[in-house]
Amino acid sequence: MTMKIIAALLAAGFIAGGTCLSVAAHKISDSDVKEGERADDSPAPCVSWVDPLTPPHAALLCIHGLGLNSGAFTNFGRRLSHRGISVYAIDVRGFGSWMKAGGSKKLDFDGTIRDIKNTLDTIHRLNPDLPVFLLGESMGGAIAIRAASLYPESIQGLISAVPAGDRFGGKKEDLKVALETLGHGFRKQFDIGQSIVNQATQNKVQQEVWEEDPLNRMDLSPLQLMQFQHFMDDNIPAAKKITSIPVLIVQGSLDKLVRPQGSWDIFNAMGNRDKSFLAFPSEHLVFEYGRTKSLAEARKSAQIAAVWIYEHLSDKDKRPFSYLAMRNILAERSNDAVAAAGDNAGASPQDRPDTTSDAMIAAEALFQAAKYKEAIPAFQAVIAAEPKNVDAHIWLGLAYEHDGQPALAFGQALQARRQSAGSHQSMRVNEALSQISADPASQPDRSGTKAPDLTDGKPTVLVFGAPWCVESSQDDSMIAHCRKYFGPAVQFKKYNIDEAASAEVVKQFGIGPIPTYVFLTPDGSVKSTQLGHSSFANFVLGVQAINH
């Protein structure tokens, strides 16, 4: 009996000093897999979060952690979809919807990696011009590393969170597995959930969701746990094969389950140059189950992924946020703020009721259905009831634009600008103005003298911006450099579009999106206009053209 106990402990790697089955003596062969459990070519269960109102600039495929399912990314996926990233997630074979399919409780890592490749191919086929990224967390992080090492040509970049198999308290778990093996054999499943969940998080809400989600699974056999650990132990060899694609490794600094050193070792093993390691103030799950976390943490983790993805797009794939995308993000933040002040701060922001009126929702629905003539009176009715509703003015302007009434469209946009002056809504208005044609009647006369009173007989550059506009932040620097080159021969005049003192000039030149730069000759004629921040070189060319 004693020898059997020692043999079981050795098989589990406990006496040998290995961590969590890392030196398991039992080799898993085809004979260990029951009939009906063999890998098949069934399509992987997939869930997606694609915002129909926000044109995507990238796609992201997510792989969940041990015991979880694709739905764990719901909050994260919704937040990223608002930021122009279409998010997809599949169930790892043996978890989630696979459990409802006959004979599909087998852990099949090779099959899952095939699923990832097939899903990536499908995303590329449906979105031929969209860059696709891969993200995995915990076990999913390790799976994502393996897939990236095999199919680097299929992805633009990899985000892997807490991918290491080296865990705190690993020897204690090894002993538990060894005793279960001794008492019931390699195939008998037992519940490992409670100990892992309690170690992964102290968040009671997250613990409950983790344990009660019917698609989660924590009953695994010793054989399956050994199979899992063997896979995790191959992290380093797989990481060494990643030599070209950009990678972000994320480790929760409050993680009590996975040792940070393990993630760091994986990071160091990678041979690529474009790689980053981020310690994020989180417990074990960084991206999953965002609805159970503080709103600030859920928002920040989504923002980290979104920004990293955006920074790894090629220049041709980078697109400015549309007005609708900005509206979604601001609505998300508004809902977050409302929730933080209430009793339901731990619930998902997307599950809370929106404060938008029924009339506004109905009007927006008409617009989205391309029924612009019907949408116009609907938005007019909203404005009559809510005169300061900036969104209603913007939507009405867009409806006028689509209905072929640019003068009325621009008028509504300017009303929205006046209503939003100095507030966070100014950004939304600027986005909307980029989609609305300027009123031809308000455009500068490019053939004659328009503003001699602004030039004082000198070449003059009118710079229109606002403090909240990030693109305007470089204006002072560009002006300072130009003054070094051109001296006092050229004058520069800045206008904050939110200030009342600028209103007349803004109206005179029909300023829409910002920043806008108007280049005037000494007699006040408009030589050229540059919309949006482009480059210092273009700005200098505009100045040179008026400085004869």
C-alpha cells in the first residue's frame, strides 16, 4: 500500500518537487482516450460582439481560461466593439458548449488549435481587409501562444494574459490529485473548482459567477489535469518560435494563482523584437468577467487592449473614430458613472437601462433604417421636448444631410456646437461635423477679398481648435517653429471654437471639424484651407504659399 501511495505521488510530481504535474510519469496515449472522445472536425462554438453602428478597424479572436467558456469575454467584447474592434471568442474543446455535444468533454488542445486556425481563416474570409489579432487568458493565453507559434501569418499580433503554468500552492494541489488518483484512478473526475476559484479571486461576485455559470466546468480527472499541465509546460518551447509578430504579455500584479515569474520567463523566451510586458493591477483574470469587477478596472483593461491593437495597425488600416463610435464610448462612460453612484455598481454596464428617451430611440431607429424623411420630424419632436439635447441636434443634422439638405444639416451641427460649448460633448459634435457638408453659403470666398480686417496687410494663418481636441495639441509647437523660420513676416491667430469671442469668425469661415487651418494672403483672400492635423511639413507648405 505504501509503495502505491509513493508511486501515485511520484506520478503527480509532488515528491519530485515539480509544480502541478510538471514531471508526470504517465504518458498520455491514444489508448487513454475513450471511444467517442476523439477529436473531430466540428466547427467551434463561437460568440461575437460586433457593433453594427461602428465600422471596425480590426478583429480580435479570444480564447478563455481553464474551466471557463467564451461568454466570459462578454463585457470585454462589448467594450472593444464600441472602439471599432470586432471581437470573436470560441469555446476550448472540453468546455462551454462542447459539453452539450455528445462525447465532447475531452480536453483536446490540438483540436482547439485547429479551431483557432479555422476561425481565423473564416474571419479573414468575411473581412478580407481587416487585420486580425489573437488574445488568450490563463490556459487560453498558453493556447494562443501555441497557435501564434504555428500560424504567425494568420494574425497581426498576440495578447497573452497570465499564460504560465507555474502556480502558487502547486505542490498542495499535486498531493490532492495524487490522492484522488490513488483512490479512484486516472479517469475519475473530481471537482477542482472551489480551490482554484478561491485562489484566483477574492471577489465574491466573481466567485459566484465562476462557479454558477452552467457552461463552466471544474470537474476534471487526474488524467486531464496531467494533460493540461503537459500542455502548459510546453509554453517556453512554443514562445521561442515566435520571432516576427508583435506580442503583449499581461500579468495581474494581484494574481495569487499564477506566479509572475512564469509569465516573465515566457516573455523572455520570445525571439521577436516587438514585445511588451505589462503588470496590470488585477487578480488572475484581467480580461474575462469584466462585469464582476469595478467599472474602472473593466474599462481600463479594455482600453489597454484597444490601444495596443490600434498602435499595431498599419497606417492604411488606422481610421479615426466615427461619431457613432465616440457616442457609444461616451454612453458607456455615462452608464458607468450612473452605476458607480448607485447600488448596482458591480453589474454589467450593458445590462443597465439606458436613460435615452423612447422618442429618441424611435427616431434613431428610423435613421438607421434609412428613413430619413420620417426621422427628421421625429428628431424635431425630441428637440421640442428637450431643446438642449445635443445628440438630437446632431442626429437631425445627419438626417438632413442624407436627405439632401446640407444648409439645414450644417445649421443643426452649429446649434449642437453652441449647446455643447466647453463640455465633454464638444468632441462628439466635432466628429459629427466631419460627416456633414458645410453650408455652401457660409464657405469663404476663395476668389476675392474675404477678411482684410484679419490680416493687417500680412500673410496670416487662422488656427481653429479647442483645448479638448487632442489633434489641436500640436498647434502651439507648429506655430513656434514657423515663427523661427518666417519671423514676423507671417502672423498666426488662434481661435478656440468654444469661446463666444470666436463665434463670428467661426461662422464667417464655416468651420466644421477641428483643427482647421485657413491660410490668408495679405489682402485677406483665402489661399488654402487644411482640415485636420496632417503634418508639420504640410503646415509649412501652406505658410510658404502665402509668404511671397
